[in-house]
Amino acid sequence: MEPSEGSTLLDSVVITLWGCLIVAGVTLEVIRGWQKLHLFREQRQSLRSWGAPTRLGRERLRVQRGNVAAATHCDSKYDIGICADKSTGGKNMTLSRRRAVLGATLLGGALFGSRMLPDSADAQPASARLTTILDGGFSVSVASTAANRDPNQIRELLQSAGHPTDLASTVLNVSLIRRGSDVILFDCGAGKNFVPGTGKLVDGLTAAGVEPEDVTHVVFTHAHPDHLWGALDEFDTPAFPKASYHVSAAEWDDWFATDIYQRLPEDRHSFAAGAQRILKVLEPVTKRFKPGSEPVPGVLAVAAPGHTAGHFAFEVMADGGPTLIGGDAMTHPVISFLRPDWAGGFDSDPAQAAITRKALLDRAATDRLRLVGYHLPNGGAGYVERRGAAYRFVQG
Ligand SMILES: [Zn+2]
């Protein structure tokens, strides 16, 4: 049967339409391919501008990761963060770790696409600003500044440094770090129920432009009253309601140990009762950290036992330099530095506290870390200088 003229025309139209669709499809694929190629070039350029691992960079990253592994598996009896790998001489563990983390993030970006990369330089890790907020202060007797020492021996030492030899006073410096959206407190002050003259932290924070609900993290060096009791407000609820709280697992376990009251002298039983009560209230919002971990990203937990069983210091980059939040490892601006072997009045394990103190002082002096001491004067920040076999605290 001969096809009609109408059906021939219809076939031509259908064939033409199919042809157009095929051409359009091919064109679309070509455009998509070009876009992918362009995106790949952009990613590569972006990664280069961030120093992402090139062949050489990947090798460096591998070495840095090795450093982190070595640093967290040292054989020192006490892990105080100074027994890092041999390849760096035990120095700059934190910096190596931070670079490795940043490198790993960038490597992740290379593998999984440009969405993991920051859009601009503004998204780089924010610089941290450190301020110390005074919770208050009080006077103590000279004899209590060093345990088991003749008060005359203490006075002689103080006199040799030109320091007052009668009543000693102490202050409570809460470190505040502001870094991007993070508002981090190290300890909480004594609150209003410990001794008169303390409990001024919230007023000090307000004066610095920080309201209690702005605080995102609270990190404890230890759970003595002058560091912990300010964690609850007058209604016995967390004083910083939107914060997560962080305490070392060793500190937590020690205060809740069944023999804690047998081990403590009777005049310090209130320390245990207070720690247990306050930590229990905080428990739902508290995380427990281990040595070498980062309770908050960029804040390295350095085990510093002796003052208490789970006392910790913290290394953090602040104001453009490495900083050591020392807690109560050094409690007196003269005695702790000239005689680091002398026990402080409240060290629970004097021998261990002396080992920790000397190691931290050595580290701070060698690596030029800025030290912030909770009980050191005038804001507590300064540097450690060697002075023969001893040390000197230089405010700054
Ligand atoms: Zn203290």
C-alpha cells in the first residue's frame, strides 16, 4: 500500500523533532561538562589559595599526623604535654596538632568538594582574645602560702624578692576567651558563699560586655571552691545557662570516690560536699575530658596533677600567641617560681604538685608561653624567666 502524502509529511515532522531533541541533549551534556571542568578548576584554585595539600603538602601533613600520634603516646610518667615526639624535640605539640587538623579539613575539602571549604578569608579560624575577670580576693596568712614551712623561712624568701612579708593576699582570675561565636570561661570563681570578697565574676563579665547567657563553654581546671562554687546562681541553677561545662574525668572521679572524706582533713570536708553537690547539679550539661584531648576545639587539656588529683592546665592560642592557662599549678608570684619544690598550702599531693609545677615552668620558659595564673596578681598574665635553677614571673 502506497503511503499517503499526509502521512509522509507527519513522518518528516516527527523525524525533525527527534533530531532537534538529540541535538539539544548533546548540547546540554557539552554545557554540563564544561561547567564541571570550570568548577574543578575553581576548586583547585581555591585549595591552592588555602595551602591545601599538594604532593609536598600531603607529605608534610603525614609527618604532622605522626607528630600528633607520638605526642599523645609519650612515655612520661605524668602526661603534662611536654613529652612530645623526638622529631620536634618535644616542642610545639599544640601547633603541630592544630596545623594537622587544619590540614585534614582541607584534605577533606579536596576529597568531598568545595562545599567544605570556607567561602572567603573571613571564614578562617577566628583569632582569640583573652581577658581575665576578677572574681575578687582575700587575705591569707603567710604560713598558709607554703605547706610545712617555717613562717620565718617563708618571710626570708619573700623579703629576698622585695615582697611584703606580713599578710599575704590572693586574687581569683577567671580567664575569658572570646573567639568568633565562642565565649569560653576557665573556672567560675568562688560565688558568694565561700569567703567574703568573692563572687564578683558576673558583674565583671557584664562590665566586659558579656552576659551570663552569652557564655558557650565553661572549662574547669579543678573543683576547689574558689574555682567551682560560682558555677551556680542564687537559685542553685547553672550561672551560665546556655554553656556546656567541662571537667576532667580524673577530677570528677576523685571528688566522688567513696574514700574522699577519709583522705581529706576535716577542715576540708566542705570542699568535697560542695564539689559533689554542684557537680551533680551540673551533671546533665557536663562533659568529662581526658589528658591530651580538646574539651573545646583549639583548647588542649594538659594534665597537671598534684594540686588536686584531676587538676588540668590548658594550652590555647590567644592574642596571637601560645598561652598556658595554669590554674593553681602556680599560686604565688614569688614562692611558686623561686621555690617550685615547696608545696602550696592546698596541694593535695605535694610531691606530685612540685613535679608538675617545675615541668610547666620549664615548658613556659623554654617555649615562651604566656602564663595565666588563677591566683597571680594584676590579672595573672605574664612570662616565666629562668633564674639559675629557679624561675621568675614577669608580668605582661
Ligand atoms: Zn584556687
